[in-house]
Amino acid sequence: MHEASLMQTALEMAVERARVAGASRIHRLCLRVGELSGVVPEALEFAFAALSPGGPADGAVLEIESVAALRRCDSCQAEFEASEGFPECPRCGEWSHRLQSGLELELASLEVS
């Protein structure tokens, strides 16, 4: 389960950002996870529950925001949902390989004290 190592890294980043802000406790941690990132949100939650006790995030709330996979057409600039099929623009029919979102895995925000 690679989500455990991803969560370990996210917690380390959160602890460092809290330290820089002069805080010692993390109360809320928000992650943005893209639909095409290959990360399973439930596995992140499980890893968080296993890794957070005893540290600065003990008792913290984990929020996971799902980010839709979207493409932008180079021809007509339409933004449309990325499907697993052909990346054809529904407005003009051109092929679009420009992924706008959906691969994210980021620490979006923290609530600390």
C-alpha cells in the first residue's frame, strides 16, 4: 500500500509547516487528491489513522478533497471531463491531450495551534 508512505510524507510536511508557523499541534489536515492520481482515499484515511497517534496530528481531522479529471481543448478552449476513452473535445471534436487537473496529490491546508 503506497498510500502509507504518501501519508507519512504528508504528515512530515504538515509537521514542518506547523513548526515554521510556530505551532505544535495539527487539528485539521486537508489533502487534494486527483481522480487520476492512482491514490485510494480510503487507504489514505486508514494510513492517517495508523500514523497520526502519538504525534502532533494525534486526534486531528483528515479531509480529502477529490479533484475531477479535466481536459482543455487547444482549439476551442472548452474544458471537459477527462474520460478513459478518447480525449475528443465534445464541443469541436478535436483531440486534446492537455490534462488540466486530476493528477494532484497535495497538502491543501492545515489548521494548527
